[in-house]
Amino acid sequence: MATVAGAAPAPAADSGEETAGRRDDAGAPRGRWRRHLPPYLAISPYYVLFAVFGAFPVFFSLYLSFQDWDGIGAMRYVGLQQYEWLLHDPVFWHSILNTFEIWFMSTVPMLFLALVIAFLLNSQVRYASALRVAYFVPNVTSMVAMTIVFGSVFAQAGLANSLLKAVGADGVGWLTSSLGIKSAISLMIIWRWVGYNALIFLAGLQAIPTELFEAARVDGANSRQTLFRVIVPQLRPVILFAVITSTINGLQIFSESQVLFYSDDPGTTGGPGQEGMTIVLYLWQKAFNDHQFGYGAAIGWSLFALIALFAIVNWRLVSGSERDDRPRISLRKGARNGR
């Protein structure tokens, strides 16, 4: 009995050692890896797809911009020669000018209309939900299909000129003149994105405290004063987001020009006088029509630099105006405390 009683505690000591061993294994790097391996495997498909179809093309295009390659033969390293050609390419600079003109003609009125529409939707209007859906529908519509529709509308004998002639005005060469081409493309961009930005502004409006609207109403502010003195200052972050996304989308115009003025002749790409030639359309022409993939990659990275520059400028403008407003607010608070 004494022997049995003395031997009884041995299993307890062994189980304690096993528990400590399991804790050591769990705390060891191998144990932690086994514990976290299933979640990592669950999310790995996204990162694999992103690496194959996202990260690799980006870095490969950067590498390709220093090469001369037709897509089939061997690559030939040319260094910065592709970027030097860009600086002396008149068509490239013409495409930049066209892109900026179309961007300005579409983005400025689009954001203004979107802000007004959001302001009206935020009011007590009937069928507000149906109107929100109706304004968002153009954004999810196929741009290629709608460009074909707009092409018939802006034709010389299309609906747009028929309406102008009905009111006694002369027809416009929407697809033949420089101003008409840029106006037609700008109207398509406005039609597509005004509803999207209106919903973005509407979400920002609904986050503004109602006390500000009530105070403006008590002070006798009309709708225009409420819009520019209450809503716009409160919507600075939302406006910054809308401006940056509109800039990115506006500098990447492609489908509208490519479908409206599709031609196998490189000299007529972008319409008469290449007035509809945009940066991305020129990239597509050089890479996939002329098979100059290295030059096309250089155009793409030049576009990236332009977009980054515009985003930084817009960010500086808005953040700078916010910093200018902060001292005024603090002085007002200090004056009130002094009273």
C-alpha cells in the first residue's frame, strides 16, 4: 500500500510536464504558425490573384518602359530613350492638351451639378429613393453601349442638331469640329458621373449636424447662402474625395473617344484633327495598334505622374484652406471665453 501511495503522484507530474510542453509548443513559432495557417490560407486567393493580375503588371510595365519590344521578339534595353521621345512627340502633347480640356469642361460643371442635385435630394422631396436610383443608373450602364447611342444623338442629322434647329439655332458639328468633339465627350462624362458624385455629396450632407441648417434658417439665410456658407465648408473632405476621383477618371478617358472615332487609320484616331485623342487612347494606339509596347508603357507611367501631381495639388489646396480656417475658429473661441 505504501508503494502504491508513493507511486500515485507520478502521473500527475507527467500530465503537468505534458501540459507545459503543449504550452511551449503553442508559444513556439511553429505552434503559432500552425494556429494562424488556416486564416492565411483562407485569404491567400485574393493576394495571389492581386500579385498575378495587379502587382506583376504594374512592375512589368515599369520594366517595359525601359525596353523596346513589339510583343513577340526579344526585348532591347533602351534606358530613358522612350521618355526622351515623349518629350519631343507632338501627338503626345496634343493628347495631354485634349485630355485637360475635356477634363475641365466635364469635371467643373459635373461637380457643381452633383452638389446642387445632392442639396435638392437632401430636402423633403417626393420619391427621393426612386430619384437616387435613377441618378445612379448611368454609372452602372455600359459606357460602350451608351457611347454608340450618344454617337447617333450627336451625328450631323442626329437628335441634338434636330432640337437646335427646332428652336431656330444652327446645327453644331459635334463630331467634326474641335469644340464640338470635346463638348460631346464632356457631356457623356457628365451624364455618367453626375449621379454618382451626387450620391457621394448626399452622404456627406446627411452627416452634417441639423443644428447648422436650423441656425442658418433662423439667421434668414436663403438656399444659395446655405449652400455656399454652410454646406460647402462642411463638405471639404467629401469635395476633396470627389475632386480626386473625378481627376483620376477624367485623365483616363478612353471608351468615349475610342468608340466614337474608331478607325484603322492611325492618323484619324481621335476624330478629325485628332481633337478627341486622349492620353489613354494614344497609349492604346501605340501599344496595341503600332505594337510599341515599351513606348506605350512610358506613356502610361507619364499619365501616372500627372495623376499623382494633380492629386497632390488638390490635397494641398483643400488641406491648406482647412488650416487657414483653424486660427479663426480658435480666435473666436478665445474671444468668447474672454467675455
